Amino acid sequence: MEKHEGFMKALKCRECGREYPLAATHVCEFDFGPLEVAYDYDRIKKSLTRAAIEKRPQTMWRYRELLPIAGEPTVGFQVGFTPLVKADRLAKRLGIRELWIKNDTVNYPTLSFKDRVVSVALSRARELGFKVVACASTGNLANSVAANAAAAGLKSFVFIPSDLEQGKVINSLVYGANVIGIKGHYDEVNRLCAEIAGKFGWAFVNVNMRPYYAEGSKSMGFEIVEQLGWRAPQHTVVPMASGSLLTKIHKSYQEFMKLGIIPESRYHVHGAQATGCSPISVAQKAGLDFFKPVKPNTIAKSLAIGTPADGFYALKVMKETGAVAEDVSDDELREGIKLLAEYEGIFAETAGGVTVGVAKKLIASGRIPADDSVVLCITGNGLKTLDAVVGHTGRAREIKPSLREFEALINAEGELSAAI
Amino acid sequence: MAHAPKKTKPAAKAAKNGARPQQTRLWLMYPPKLITRPIIWELGHKFAVSTNVRQASVTDEIGIVCLELDGEREQIKAAIAWLEKLGVNVEPVEINVIES
Ligand SMILES: Cc1ncc(COP(=O)(O)O)c(C=O)c1O
Ligand SMILES: [Zn+2]
């Protein structure tokens, strides 16, 4: 009898289309193209409708037919369905008719969109019989793997460059993860991680589990569509590191259209990078369909991937959807963080600053027309990258415990007296 | 497992030393100034590794080659170091394994 694989059909090479069994494997043996999950859309169509979705719990799993697990999820039941905030104050400031913030700064449990991909990867890892999970990460992914593995009773290994900041390491260690710091140049560390992933029989979430893992990002797009009242936004601005999230947002809109859950409409999925690490954005602006590797130099560490694995596919999506990429300097991304905080009360990490900064540029230059509607994907929490804004915010005024001193301060500073 | 060697065709030297041969899959990306140089040929002669090009695209902007190397681990590591010194970007087949 055939094994029950839910709504999945096979793993399929993105280059040559060859099909592979639904195992923990990620590269085509023939041309080394990345493998992607293929689904049985005819069967999905019969069970996934708006009405069915609306009856389910408000988590990312309400779209489970389009997520790559065979049975029910066993890791990360509570992940997703983060707020979609109508950002009227920021819209006015940026000069756009309609603006929405998809707020994954409050994603459960580790405050970034990575909980979406990790809960899918770990649920699938369990189905495939793995007891140990692993990843190589400098931040959000490590935290998410450590936390979700702990909650699910899985053992975890987290590989990091040895010079990583203490705070980021603690955020993984606290969950009892085995954290391994590797000394050496980034490229060397990166290659060693690939070797380790190949050698040990673990579920390495972003290596042998990558086809499943990456699909988790689609849930962000599904939620945007549902929360907008079942429509795809005209413009979505997405931060890019590897470029995977951008391609999966596009795929989520495509799948909902293909299944008839939303009508066909034209939409643009724009990409955002930091200028100090902008291989995809530079290629897009030059009209190239490939990127050139760069050495990252930006405070937006969560987007600092100089050789992005999905860069080629991200460029293709932008071309197909008539979208553009743009990048912003460290100062501009700090301004983006502050705009989002001061106008909407949302404190995002550097990636969010990049997204807001790029949206501002695209609106100001008319590449996003002022009359259109935009969704910004804000993917991580500002408390994780406090260093980025230290010294760039206002400062606290100090006084002695004396009412007279407070009154003197108010009178001295026009801004304070205006606030009364 | 993705990286488990399939058919290992150990390079001659590696077999003689009794060292364990391994297979490594890499993406090489090289700048325009290196495009005219027969890098893969040189690599096969300098080091005890067998090379197998699985995919390639060369334009006058960039050379991108997907390469399978078979040989002893130390030889493969030396070959990678040589490539990097030439200015070639050497990534594992997964490209960026480290994520944020
Ligand atoms: C906060 C944040 N936003 C966005 C991204 C971009 O993700 P992708 O690699 O899918 O482009 C990352 C990736 O690490 C991230 O940590
Ligand atoms: Zn293939």
C-alpha cells in the first residue's frame, strides 16, 4: 500500500522537473537544482475553501493542506496568524493611500517569521522519524529551532560563527540547545556546516529539510490575503536575505488563485535589501537575471547573506510580477525602524527598518503609485537588535527628585511644554 | 542523506594512501577576469581530485559552475583554498547554509 503523504505528491527539481520521494533530501542528483514540494491541487481544491479555513483555529495551520506535512502538525501549534495592522498614520507620512503592516514581530514563540518555517520543518522531521534537529544560524533561526525543539522534546544542535554576540547566543542556550561556535572565515564555516549536515543523520532544517522548511513562509502570504478580506495586495514589500521568503509570498498568492480561493488579480512582490549587502537588489536594478556574490557590510545582520541561495528565483519572481528591488543605507534603515515605531507603535529589528526604508523610496519615486495599496512584511522584533538603534534615539532627561527641577525642565524645553 | 557519497570514484593518490575518499559538491562563481582561464583543468592537474562539471553558465559578467569533486578530504580542502586564493567564490551546493 502507498504511504499516506497528505496532500503532497513528490519533491520536484526546480531546474529539470525530475521527481523524488518525499524524504529528507534537497538537491537533484542530476543537475543539483533545489527540490520543491509538489502538491495534489485537485484534492486540495475539494477540502480547502474559504469557509473551511474560517472555521479553523487562528494559526498558520489553518492552511494545512498547502503546508508540507502528511498528518497533523506536532510542533508549533500556536505559530502564525499575526496581526495585519492598517497603518494609516504611517501611510500619510509616506504619502500612500493604503498601507498595511504584516506584524511578525509578535510571531509565537520567538518573535520572528522564522517560527513559521521552523514549525513546518520540525513537524515534518518528526514524521520522518528524526530525533535530533539542527541548523546553522546567526540569530532568528537558531532561536526558533532551539525554542520549538525544546517545546517538542527534540534534541537540537545550533551551529554559529564563534564571534557571534553574547546576547544572540544566550537566546539559543537558554532553551538547552547544544550550541557549537565555529572559528574561521564565514565561507569556511558555511562549508563546514554543509559537510556536517551531510554527514550526520539529523534533520538539518535549512539543509536536508529545506524543501519543507521553506514552504512554511507561504503561511505569511495566505494570512495577508485572508486578513485583507480575501484579496491579494497590489504591492507587497518583502525583505530579502536568501530571497526565499519573497518567492514563497508569490507562491502563496499563486496557489490561492489557482485553487479559486481568490480571483486572479495583478500584484507586485517587491524586494528589499540593505545597501551593504544587496546582491539581489543590485542585479534587479541592472536588469540581470543572476547576481554577483558580495561581502556583507551592514548593521542589518539578519539580511546579510552575500551569496543568496534563492537569489536567482527571487529575481525571476520580481520580473514576473512587474516588481522592483531597492536597497537602503544603514542610516535609512534606522530611520525606517523609527518611523514604524513612532507612527505605528511597532518596534521592528533591522530587517523591518530595511522594508520600511525601501517602501518609502519606492513610494517617493512613484514606483509604488500613491493611489495604490501596499503590505509591508515586518519579519522580526526590535528587541533582538537593540544595538542597531542605541545612540540614535532621543535620550532620557534626568532630574533630581524635585518638582521645581521638573518644572524648570518643562519650561526650558519647548518640545516638552508643547506636550502638556 | 544528500551528501552521502553515491558511487565513489577515488582519485588515484587518495586510494594509495588508504585515506577515505569523499565527494564534495560545490558552486564556483568567478569574476570576468578569470573567465578565460581553464581553472577546472588546472585544478584537476594540481590536486589529486577528479572533477565533474554538472552545470555551468559562463557570460562575460560571471562564470557559474556546479562542480563535483572526488578525492581525499585534504586534497579537496587544498583545492578549495587554491580556488579562493585565485578569487573564486566557493560555496557548498546548498549555497548559504548559515542563515540569520
Ligand atoms: C528577520 C528576517 N527577515 C527576513 C529574512 C529574509 O529571509 P529569506 O532568507 O527567506 O530571504 C530573514 C532571514 O533570515 C530574517 O531573519
Ligand atoms: Zn534537476
